[in-house]
Amino acid sequence: MNTFPPEFRFLVPLAAGIIAITAYVRPETWYLAPALLLAFLGIYAVSRSWPDRGFYLVCSGMLLTTAAGTMNLWAGLFTVWMVGGTICSSHGILKETQDFHSFLCFCGITTAVALLIEFSNHVVIPLSILAAGFVMVLVVQSVRVYQFKKHYSGGAS
Amino acid sequence: MQLRRCTQGICLVILLLLSGALALDDPALLRAGSTLAIGVLGQYLVFDSEVRKIASSVQCRRTLGRNMVRRGTSLQVTSRITLRGMPRVHVIIEELPPQKTLLMDGETTIDTVPGSPGQTYVCRYRIIPLIHGDLRFSGISLTFKNLFFSETLILSRETETDPVLSVLPAGLFQAPASDSLEGTRDNRKASILSTVDIHSLREYQPGDDLRHVDWKISAKYNKMYIRKYSTPTSFPPLIIVDLPWCGAPYPEKAFAKMISEVTGMVTDTLQSFQHISILFISGPNIIHLIREEKNPAHCLAELKEWMHPAERSVHFYHMPDRNDLRSMIRHCEDAGAQARDPQVRAALETLKERYSGILYCQRNPAFAGQITRTLSQLLLNNAYLFTLGCGDTSHIRHVVRPLRTCQVQVTVRVVEEAREGRPARRDTFSAARGVGA
């Protein structure tokens, strides 16, 4: 009988991965990523009963992701996936097959975005591309929401 | 769509990361910020998809306790709302009663169970319509919530706003609170023992007539007190307008004539008495009461609003007054006692039995009680009843009798169209000869 919570599927590889990557890359500030990993694990353990737990996990997870990203592109990507998986699992939004498909989709998009950032010399161009993409998605979505609400309000929007 | 507190914090983190990336030109910060933004956007798209699935599964069926309801009376409403729940989306259903109604009791909000497939939720409540007319329900409001977002959707299609609630007008049967004082009213009527009566006392003010000083009270309190007198006054007549039924044809020219006559009488009365009361009825239904109105413009505006054919929730058909039936029975008894012919006596006996049977079966109509309660608020000596005289007129008897009981002189005015080649029917006649009597 499996007694571990589902987020351990991501938490254990995250811890192992961070330690392994730190050992492999040997950065100058080698202690930073393991320290932030400990902080993330600590917040994960402490915040079980806190309201808005996701916010605290995201904050600590993003610090860890940034620290891992400074070491290596793939280390950063790996950390993003594992942190994302941990947060989703701890909130019960990674249970069904459809959820895993969405998570895989998220992993694919983040990979593409990470590659785009990696192959750009500066931040401005990928940031502009990403902002344009976000604005486009939000505009399309706002039109869809308008039509949706209009339909359900009997034509009077 | 609204961001919940957790998502607002995450969005702030995204902004900090992206602005930091832009300021420091750091790809690691940009990666972190962009991946977080993608995650939030993805969650939003998933939430939106789930909201659409739930909204498309909603079915609403509403039943009313009664099809027609009178204004101010309560109505039981039962709504059955079926929807398919999603596992992580919490849905709160709120029933939206029609506008201009008051929620009396019951619950209009239902907390659903997330993830339940096709469950039906029942919502029962009572409302009180505050205006008359056809009122449509406002629909239902669905509030969707998950960990990160909340969304409110108002479903107001025809299927969610049915059925239409027909609210009939109701009369005003209570005097306004401002005129009531611990169950009594100051009518300022003079005492019958003298022609002039003291209404109140007040302190002397410069310019007051010294002849009106109450010396005894002034000596008692060591202050000058002035007597305020009231003199016998006549009260303005009550104008009762019997509006035709909107569900049947009526003589439009005669109605226009009645409107002009009522308007003229209202204007004259306002000039003479400074205030007026007008009661609108439509058959045995009290529609509206304008009570002691002093403003001519407001009064005419009210006339314009209410002087049109009205809906009748109650109809009379040759409904005799119970007092009339009793007097007819007495008359038959007297005539039977004096009659010598056995056939006439038998006929009178049969007639008496018929009247007694009707009297036994027929209850006093609610309209008579409503009229009595409405008239009890007013002080009047005269009343004018304007009617077209079309359809059944037996309700007029029920209006006239309580007025006559209160020693009010009633004049019934049957307004007719002027017809060429025919002598005009006598318009005005006393209620003693009564219409519908």
C-alpha cells in the first residue's frame, strides 16, 4: 500500500536532482540551491494547514528555480517541472489523465520558452515575444468570454 | 473572471520577476517569471473550460404557488436546478427573484457538491411583489470558484427566467403612519355644542391678536398663551372612478368623456377644498387610492397614470348585496301575509325560499370589507362615483351601501356616449335608485 502523498513523486526527484546538479556543475555559490531547496521543503512541510498555501510554495519554488536556472538551463527547466508538479499534486489538481496531459503540455511550452530565452542574447526580445503572445491569448479569451456570457444572458450583454 | 488572493500574489511575483529580468537583463529571472505566467494562464484556460462545461449542463425548472398573485401578497416559488459538477470547481447557485419583489423567507442560495454528476438542487422561497404587472424572473447566478480563480455567470435566457409572474394591483387599506397617532386621528372637527372650538394653545408671538389670549392658562403658567380655534368645515367629496375592464371592449368615447369630467371635478375640488381623495376601482377590485392629495400637478399626474382600463382579478356577475336580499325576504313575507290569493301567496313563498337560498349560500364578498376599510380612513360628506355602466354593475351597490351607512351622500354618474337621434339618458341619479340594485 502506497502511504506517501502524491507530491512525493515530484518532491523526491527534485531534491535528488538539485543535489546531483549542484555536485555536477560545482558553482561558486554551491550552497545556494541546496539552501533554497531546504527552504522549499520546509515551507512545504509547514504550510500544510495554511490558507493560500500555493502562494508560499510558488514564492519559495521560484527562488529555487531562479537559483537552479543560473547554474544551467536544463537544471532550471527540471526544477520548474518538479516544483510545478509538487504544487499541483499538493493541491489535488494532478490526479486524472487529463491533468497529466495538461502538465505535459505545460512542460512542452516551458521548454520552448526556455529555448527561446536561451538563444536570445538579451531579455528584451523574448520578453516582447512572450508579452505579445500573452496579450493575443488574453484578447482571444476576452472575446470568447464575451460571446459566452452573451449567449447565457439571452442575447443581452 | 476574478483572481483569488493566492493568484493575485502569484501575479505580483510574476511582475517582480519579469521587471527584475528586464532591469538586470537576467535570463534566469525571465525563465522563472515566464514559466510562472504560463502556469497561471494554463490554469485559467482549464478553469474556463470547466466553467463552460458546467454552464452548458445547467437546467432550471421553476414552479410558482399560484399563476396570478395580488401585489403585496406572498408567493411560494420552487426552483429545481440541475447541473453537472466538476471535481475541483465549487459552484454556488443563487436564484434571482424578479426585480421589485421582496424576499420573505426561504433560501435563494445553494452550495453545490463539487464533482457530483448531474445532481438536482431544490430551492424554495417566498416573495412579495411590490409592483403590479408582468414580472419576469431575473434568472440564476452561478459563482464558480477554484483554487486560483472565481467567476460569476448570470443565466438569464428565457429558459432560466420563465415563468412570467402576473401581479395584480391591490388597494391601499391602511392609513399612512404619519396621520395615525396611537390609534387616533386629529380630524379638527368642531364640537357640535358650539360653532367654534379650541384646537390648541401656543405661546404668544408678537403680532398675535390679544383677543385670542387664554388668560386663565396664561396666569397659571405666567406666560402669554394664544388659543388656536377650529371652525366647522366641510370636507371635500371623495371621487370614486370605476375603471372598465381591459379584457373586454368598452365605449372609448364615453371613457374619454369620463376622464375629462373626473379631471374637471378634481381641479374644481382642489380649488375649493385644497385637497382631494380619489379612489380607483375596477369592478370589485380596488386599484389605487389617492389620499388627501394637495398638489394639483401631482394629482393630475396620478390621474394620468391610473385612468386607463385595468385588469380585474375578481369579477361579479349579478352579485346581490346581502342587505338587499334580507329586505327582499322581508318584503316577500309582508306581501305574503297580506295576499289573499293562494297562488300569489305560493308564488311569494317560492320567491322567499329562493332569496333565502341565495342568502344562505352567498358569503359577504371581500370587496365589501376592502371598501369599508378604505373608506374608514377618509373624512367626507359627499362622494361621486363615475362609471361607464358597462358589464356587470353589481359591485357599485357594494360601494354605495357602506357610504350611505356612514351618512355620506353618494352620487353615481353613469357616463354615456352622446347618440344622435336619441334622447340622452339621464346621467346622474341617486344611489337610492341604485345601479345594479
